[in-house]
Amino acid sequence: MSTGVWALSNSIQATVLAPVFNAISPDLSVQFGYFDPFAWQLLFIGGSAIGYFMRKGTLIWYHPAAAVVAAVLAGLLFAAHHHAFLSFGIHQGVLYSMADKPELGWLRILNLALWVYLVAVIIRKAPNLLDFRPLGYIGRQSLQVFTWQAVLIYISAPLLTEMRHAEFYIAVVFALTATLWIAAWLQNARKTLGFPLLPASALSSIFVIVLATGMAGKGKQETVTIAENEHYPLTIKIEQIKDDAAPVMVLVYKESDVLFGTPTAHARPYSVVEVKNGVTIDTLPAGYYGVMAFQDTDGNMTLTMGAGGLPAEGFGFSNNPAFRERPTWSR
């Protein structure tokens, strides 16, 4: 039943369930959020089933041939993700369309299952190989550590988004990650010493607020004055292109345009060499513009979307926005 609900999760939309909720009360509405619960329930049900049969001792899961197959498939997926099969038209856009995150695509499940199986094989063959005391320490306080990291993510996400291009970005991420041991230590101290402590969530909030306060004011504010009736050139340079053959469509949107619609400022294909060296549009009126580019691997002159609603072709935007959601003019 769980697998069937997962398979149909794409069809179970909020609009389908709205009449049911409206029949209960006209004020009730349906919002699934980012993760489709009808898809992700498969992991919870599947994990519970595996745990149940392991507990009963009736789950015969290990076989040398299965371990070899899992290792080969995991290696192939890893290689595909790192552009080993571009000549066959397999790139990250194709993979992501089959590994859709909100809808828990089948490739995401397969990848997870392979690595879970391989880790289980390692534990079976060499029980102490993965024994790392610092990780074991935070693992023994997993609920408190999870609570701590959840609060860290929600509070620090705006800060990390602002500094994602800074040289010290990775150092800040490591500093935030290192605080996981604080949550484990606090919980361990509470149990062993028996004295009350601030909740982990409160302390993590204090940590991020102090960090954000220390970072405030370090970025430079840049004021841009738009000169009316003036025209200027715009040079666009694109990096990290994975496919050297397919043309790259460059779309330049005026501020009055609808993003993802038809741009009125500029739209034409270029070769990979041209966009890597930089293409220049000579006469654009002074103003604010948004640039979108995608590699037209299928030759249809439009950005092809995958089954999960994600682009199946390589793409990018000016300002390199964080792709947590559809880009807008404000970000």
C-alpha cells in the first residue's frame, strides 16, 4: 500500500483533496509543503518494516552477489553525477529529473538504498571500521543534536545565503557544524551531572544571533544610479559548462518582463566557446536586467523540464541565486 501511494503521489495534488477538507469546513485548506508527504511516507514505512523484520530475525538481506551489484550501481551513479557519461546525453539535469526531491523520485530511492546496503555490508564485514568516537558521541544524543541542527538551519539560512560567495563561507559552515558537539555535551552533562541547562534550541539560537551580529556591517552596500536615456553594453560570461557541443541560449529580461516568459531585451543561441569568452550586447538602455541561460541539448530552443518539474538541461541565472525555489526579480 505504501509503495502504491508513493507511485501515485504525483497525482495526489492539493486541488484533489481540497473538496474533502472544504466539506469539513470551508476555512480548511491543503498545503503539502516542499516535501510531498504521500511520497516521503515510503521511507518511514519502509524503514519501520525493515526494522521490524530485523528485530524478528527473519530478514535475510546479505548476499555477496548483491553486495557487488550494489557497489557497481553506486559507482555508476557517482560517475554519472560527475559527468562521466555526457557523451551519452546523461548529465545532472537528467539525473535530477529522475531523483526529484519533493516527490522522492525513484533514482533518489535507489541511490539511498544502495548506500544503506553498502554501509550495512561494511558493518557486517568489519564492525569496527566505521567506529569513529566523535561521531558516536553525538550519535548517542541524536534527538538533541537533531533539534539543535534544525534550529541552526532555520536561523542561519538567511545569513549563509548572503555570504555564499564570501571566501570564509566554508569556514562558517564548519563552525556551525562543530556546534553539534555542544548539543551532545550539554545533554550528556545534564544526564551525568543532573543540573538543568538551557534547551539546545535556545543555545543554538543565541550562537547564530551572536555570529550574525558579528558579521553585520562587513558587507559593502553599493548604490547604483540609473542614467535615463543612456545606452550601455552588457557583457555576459558563463562558466562551468559541462557539455562542449550543445549551444547555449542567452536570454536577457527587462525589469518589466515576466521571468521565464519571452524576453524583450535579448534572446539568441551562442556557442560554448563564445559564452565562455564572454558575449557582449552593445546597446541596452540603462536599467535593471535579469539574465537566464540554458544549454539547449535537445535543440528545441526552450528549457526542457523533467518529470519532477526540474530543468532537464543545464541552466543558470545572473547573481547565481540559491535554488531553493523559483527565482524572482527580488533574488
